[in-house]
Amino acid sequence: MTEPTPQIVAVVNETANPAPLGLCAFGMTTVLLNIHNAGFFEMNSMILAMGIFYGGLAQVIAGIIEAKKNNTFGLTAFTSYGFFWLSLVGLIVMPKLGWAAPTTAGAMAAYLSIWGVFTFLLFFGTLRLNRALQFVFGSLTILFFLLVAGKVTGNPAIDHLAGYEGIICGASAIYTGIANVLNEVYGRVVLPIGPVKSTVG
């Protein structure tokens, strides 16, 4: 009697790409917050709600899906910035609820500084990905340190400059997210993102 030939079963991960969700959630929330920073309207419930539900929870969900797709960079970036938005809302809301003392300018500068350093370190990861993400993370690094300068100096002109720069940063993230969607749907490059050619091998 001959033994049955073993069969090889290939497991295909058909999970959808969560990057567009994460990028659009980050980008749209960033644009709206920085329209405020640029001086066009006050801090309000619209920004806080976006920070909790889209910038916050949607990015965390995207990061968890990236983990399923074995994408360490996506997991780290989306979950971290998702919780960044949630923590930022907490810094604004908790003092108003009487849960904690308001954050001082110095403490806020430290908070923004550590996120700026984190973003700068992630920027090096984008050097192996694509030009669009390089712009997103590069401009986000600049945004964080402009906001730090605004807190340290107390100069509202720097805050307004940061606002305009943040609008550009957020818009670039939206572009990258939509580019991923349209390029996948049409099966060709509709919006270029400038993929980096690997030098390995």
C-alpha cells in the first residue's frame, strides 16, 4: 500500500489594507486641529470628538489590523498616534472635569518633545517605504518641534505657523491614504506615492 502524498496548504491573508484608514484618520484630525492652531476657530467639541473617535480609535483599530498583517511599522505608528490623540484629548478634558491639574506650558513642551523625537525615529523607517510617507513623517516631526517652540516661547505667531505647517502635514497624510485606496481599486498608479526601490539582494 502506498502512503498518501502530503498536501501543502497555502494560507493566504486576505485582510484588507488598513493603512488608508489610519492615514486618513490621522490626516483629517490633524488638519482640523491645526486650522484651530492657525487661529481660524477656537478649540471646540468637533476637534475633541475627532480626536477620540477618528484620530484616536480608528487609528488604533488600523494598527491592530496591521499587526495581523505582520506589519510592525504600521502597528507601531497607527496604535501610537491613535493613543496620542486620545491622550491629547485627555490632557484637555481631564482638568475641566476636575480630575487633574491643568498641564503647564513646560509639561506640554515635554509631552510634544517626546512625540517629536518618536516621530523623527520613525521617519528613518519611511526611508525604506515611500516618498509620500517620508513627507508625512518629516513634516510631522517639524510640526511637533514648532509646537514645542510655541509653548516654550509663548509666542502665538509660532503657534499660527505651526498650524499652517500642520495643515500641510495632515493633507499629505490624507493624500497618501487616498492614493493607497485609488491605486488598489484601479489596479494602477492613479496617485503616485514614490515607492523606494530596495537595495537588498
